[in-house]
Amino acid sequence: MSIDIEAAKLTIKKATRPFFRGRVDIVSGVIVEARGVPAALGELCRIERPSLGPIHAEVVGFRGDSTLLMPHGDLTGIAPAQPVYALGKPFSVCTGRDLLGRMVDGLGTPLDEGPPILATEYRPLRSPAPGPLERRPITDVLQTGVRAIDSMTTLGRGQRLGIFAGSGVGKSTLLGQITRGTNADVVVCCLVGERGREVGVYRDEVLGTESVQSSVMVVATSDRPPIERYAAPFTAVTIAEHFRDQGLDVLLVMDSVTRFAAAAREIGLAAGEPPTVRGYPPSFFTSVPKLVERMGRTVRGSITGLITVLLDGDDEHEPVADTMRGLLDGHVMLSRDLARAGRFPAIDVLGSLSRLMTDLVGEEHRAAAQRIRETLAVHASGRDLIDIGAYRPGANPALDDAVVRVPVIEAFLAQGANENTPLAETLDMLRAIADAGTGEVSA
């Protein structure tokens, strides 16, 4: 029997590595201040609670001689003088095919009643994004099954697209429709700050039974600690990276980045960062690019990102929205007026843009979409005159044509929440509507 000497040496070295022990000094809000713990930023520590057992915590900052820790869970049972051990490693999550069809929390622990997850590997939660030269051009269309997106704001495999809307306008329902209609290999769905009662509904009704089997859900509900709500998107993108490196095309859905921003604000302010625009600390504006840049297409596979942005007071220029628009490859705007009128999806085509569409579609598709946009723009410019009865047919031939064609276009853009249209069928309908003359179109 042969013995691998080098492997044995490595095992012994790991087993005899010293743990640095400190103690809890102060518990303030969501922060634990510990003394005597020489740990680095982002390093994992363990706090020993005699009554409730150990709990992991992450180093989020320093204050004088104190190390600031954010526990991975409830602070109940943490008291002064309890031992704190620096584990000498960052937090990692398990990845692998065993995660398909499963639901985990923001730290990668199973939430459902399934069997234990057998990890193929563990990956650090905070990994670097692929280098600029590792990325490949985005040239392939990703089907969503939503006609308004596939035809007018076409999405590519590896693109990052934002869905911007106020509350109650249909963001979550639209995401569910996309996850059911997409032709991606794997869907990773991340719910941040969601209401607990909606998680099961999202899994059963929004994702659907068939989609769940090729999906992974990462959930951090609104009552979870801020560190878990902050970590959930990083857990989701880490899981997506595993499947991407297997050569698969992954759709990463995140709802919403605004609640992630709120968690970052709680952590930053508790750690003593100065508040900037609307109270957001500087760390938020540096952490968001690190999350978004981990998505994209590489030589092995792709991660397509669909990220919802909850507009505070329907303000399109609030800080989170402005930051995300500069980082993403396009945006879909949902209109409250369209939602009130009962149209789903309430996508404002004129306010939406895919920056990669011109590189993804052929000349015929591009021209047809442009004709539709021009018609909608002409109709929008004359809408006030039409509504008050001041417009007389014949005064503007372009507007006359738009009045006839817009009802057909709106019928094409409207779609039931449970209805999915294959990409080829969507393009056939788009060309037929765009090419039809005024006399050939009927409502």
C-alpha cells in the first residue's frame, strides 16, 4: 500500500493550523465587535454560543482595536466575552448538479425538505469577474417567450438586462413568464427581501413544475439578517458560474437589486461608513459592479442576467436606477399607465432599449422593429390631440396610418401571463405587422 507523502503533509498542515481566538466585546444593532481577532476583511469567523451553539460571522470592517463582525443568522445568544475564532478562509458555498430543483437560503443552506445536497465543489462567495480578454462577443439570441422583448428589445446569451418599474407593475410576473419561456439550459433565480408567503407561490406557479427541475432558487426573505440578503445575489452568481463553467447557458434572474442595495446600506452604516446619496454608503457603489461583471459570456458558457430595479416613487433617476443603467447592457421599462389599463406585460417599448440588439438580429428584423417604433412614436406624439377630439383625419398622413396600425401592434405586444411564444413565431408576426400597408391592417 503506497502513501502519498505530499498529500499527507498537506493534511497534517491543515489539521495543525492554529486558530486565532478573540472574544466578543460589544453587540450593537446588527454588528458584533470582537477584540483579539486578527482576521482580514471578508474572512470567516466562528462565535461560540454556549446555549445555542456556534454561529459563523463575516468580517465587515474595523473600528480601533475591534474587528466588526456580521453574524450569518440571528444575534440571539451572543454575549460579551464569548470566544471568537478566525477560521483563516473566506465564506464558500456548495455548487453542483444536486442543486437543480432545490431551494437554498442566501448562504447556500437548503430551505426545502429535500435530501442533503452533495456538493461537487465549494466556491468562494466573492470571486473575481472574468478578465476582459476572457470574454467572447455576444452573438446568439436568447429566447424569452415574451413577444415585446424578443421582437423589440432582443436579448443575447450573456447580456445583462435591467427591468425597471415601480411596485405592483408586474415585474415578478414578467420574470416568471420569462423563466418558463426561455431556452436557457439552467435558470438560477434569486429572490432578495421577498415576502415569505410569495416564495412557495413563485416556485409552484411562476416557475412552473417543469421549469423547477432545471432551476435553482436562492431566497433571502425580508426578515433575514442584512448579511444574508446582501450575500444572496453573490450566492446565486457563484452557483451560476459553476454551470457556466460546465459549458451551459445560464439565465440568472434577480429580484430585486434595490433590496440588495438596502441590505448593503444597513451593513455599511452599521460598520461606520459615511452616508452618501440617499443614505447609500460608498461600498454599495463598488460592490454592485463586482456582482454584475461576473455575468456575461466566456469561452466555456454564458450567464445572462435579468435584474429587476424597484423604482422608489417611480423615479427613474433615483441612485440605484442610475447606477444600474450605467452597468447593464440595456433596460426594459414597465409603465404604470399600461398596467392600470390592464395590459400585460406593461412594457413601454419606446422607453426600453437593448444595446446589443443591432448586433444580434438580422437586417429584416431590425428594420421591422424600427418601423414599429416609428409608428408608436408618431401615435404618442399625437395622442393628446386624439384624446380631446382635436385631431382631424387627413391632417397628418403618418398619424392617420398610426391610428389604424397601433391597435394591431398593441395586440401583438400584449400577452397572457401564462402564454409563451416561440421566437420564430414572434418574428413572423413582427414582419407581418411591420410590412402590412394601411389598407391591409385591421384591428
